[in-house]
Amino acid sequence: MLQAVLWDMDGTLVDSEKVWDEVQHRVLPELGGTWTEEDSLGLLGSDLRDAVQVWLAALPAGVITAEALAERIFSEVIESLRREVEFQPGALELLQALRKADVPCALVSASYRVMIDAVLSHLPDDPFDVIIAGDEVINGKPHPEPYLTAAAKLGVDPAQCVVIEDSLTGTQAGTAAGAYVVAVPHFVPIPEAPRRLVVGSLEAVTPEALRELLR
């Protein structure tokens, strides 16, 4: 029985990874550091507290504090997300179909609440029953805490939930929580595994198809 669907945000619901990539490639070189595509890929799905330490390590010692660096990058990402977001193919349609089918949905993101709010300002109504932000848990992905917390707040069994993710880090978090994971990789390959379906996009995914995964 499908009790709930737990959604990742960055790269899964919206194509915001390119926003992060652009900001990192602009800010870090301006501060005297170096940043590559491989560096960006290595942070996909990571907890933002961990990301700040990686950014800081890419800069000359003492050029900026961790707090100031985080504030600068976060503020530029938020500004961009408030202006415009691009939904991933099939994501908005699946979310709307799940709501019409009365399937509870949670948003479980490594992004902080203020970033989530910027994205949700582009969505009608309140599409999520529960929202878990990266700054509202102790352990970020790949730890299962974010998804376990969402399931607990929804009052559902994680084993009867489907997690939708785009990153290996997020996929590991969903699997560790005991959920069935639908992975939609875009940049980093995600291998097949038990209780995992890897798809090219969400365009052909329906609420009934998700129910079938748990039967």
C-alpha cells in the first residue's frame, strides 16, 4: 500500500542544480579560489553545512569566514530562485496527480527553509503535507533522518513510502530509511538495486505506477 510519496527538491522537483552551479562558479573564483564541474557534482544532494566546508577549503586561507561565505552563496541562490524556477519534466504533473489521488506528499530537501520557500512561491496552493528542510534536522542526507522525520510527521511507515530522488546521496538516504526509491539521475549515474527504480524522467510515472512498486 502506497502511504506517501517523499520528494527531494533540488534536481528532482525543480532544475535548481544549475543555479547552484552558476553561483559557485561565480563566487568562489571571485574570492581567489578554484571550482570545477567535478567539484559541483561532488556536492549533489549534500547537506549544506557540509557544502560550506568544501567551499571554504577551495579558497585561500583567511579570505572569508564560513558564515560570510555561506551568507553570500545562499543569498545569491535564493535571489535566483525567487525570480524563476524550472520544473523537471513530469514532476509537476506527477505531484498534481498524487494530490488528486489523495496520496500524502512531503518535501524533504537538503536546502534550507528560506530556499524551499523561494521555490514554493512558484507553486499553487500548498502541495505538500509536510516539509523537512536541511536546517531542521541534525543529520543531513545520506543519513536517513530527513526521510524518517518526514514519515513520522505524516504518521506513515517508511517501508510503504516512495522516495523520489535525483542524487546518489539522496537515494542512499531514502534506502537507509527503508523506502522504495525512484531515482531520476541527471548528472551522476545511480545503479540499479533492490527496492529501487531508475528512470530517465518522471514524465511516464503515475500514482498507479508507484502503487505497483509496493505490491
